Amino acid sequence: MSWIEDRLERQKKETAVQPTEKPKVEPSPKWQDVWYKIRDSIKADVELFNKKGGGPQFVVRASEDTIIYVVPSPNLNSVESAVLQISEPKAMLQLNRILLGLDPQRGQFQIHQGIVWSKSDFTMKPMTPEEFSQFILEPILFPLTRLP
């Protein structure tokens, strides 16, 4: 028998001796479905805006299921953007928004019982995922409506 056959035989015996355990699947946190609704709503809203508003103006990127970026397309000469990040385990959301002519906006929110609640003085209104998407995107997608 060659050394390869010896090794394969030994490996076969070693794996046969070890009991097989099913890996434990952790249940997803309660807030995760709301986070995904927020992400999907932002994507759908930006997609609709790009489709009806004259072409690709903004792009949504998600990173590692914890960060959502809304940035202008490379062909758009704009600085309006937003970054939304969630931190586990308490479902705290950090929003950073850049709007032309204004100081950067930062706010903290928390997902609780399917609703997004403000943890800062950004807004006091509790919001559904869809309303939160509108809250984030409206000043970015429609900047002229916020000018005096």
C-alpha cells in the first residue's frame, strides 16, 4: 500500500469514529426582517426614481448586510448621499446624510416592535420601514424642495 492509500484509510477511520453533529442554527434576530424591509424599500424607491426620473441618478449598495449606501451615479455631479448602518444586538441604526449646502446630518434610530424610532432629535415620529426609506431619500432625491 502506498502512503496515499495509508493516509486515505486512516482519514476514513478517523472520520468514521467521530459522531456527526448537526450545526446549531441560530434564530435570526427579531429586528432583522425590519432591516431587510428598510433595505428593500430603499432599493425599490431608488430604482423607481431612476426609472421615472430620467435615468440612473443614484445607486444603492449594501455591504455585509449591515450597511446601506445611497450614492450618486458617477455621471451625476452631486454630493447628496446617505449611509445607513445597523449595529447588533440592539438594532441601533446610524444614519449619515450629506446634502448640498447643509452640514452633514447624523441621527440614531432603533428598530423596536417593527417600527423605527428616533434616538436623537433628528425626528420624533416613529416610522414604518417604508416611511423611514422616504425620510432618508426625499431630501436626496428631491433637493430643490428643501431650498428656501
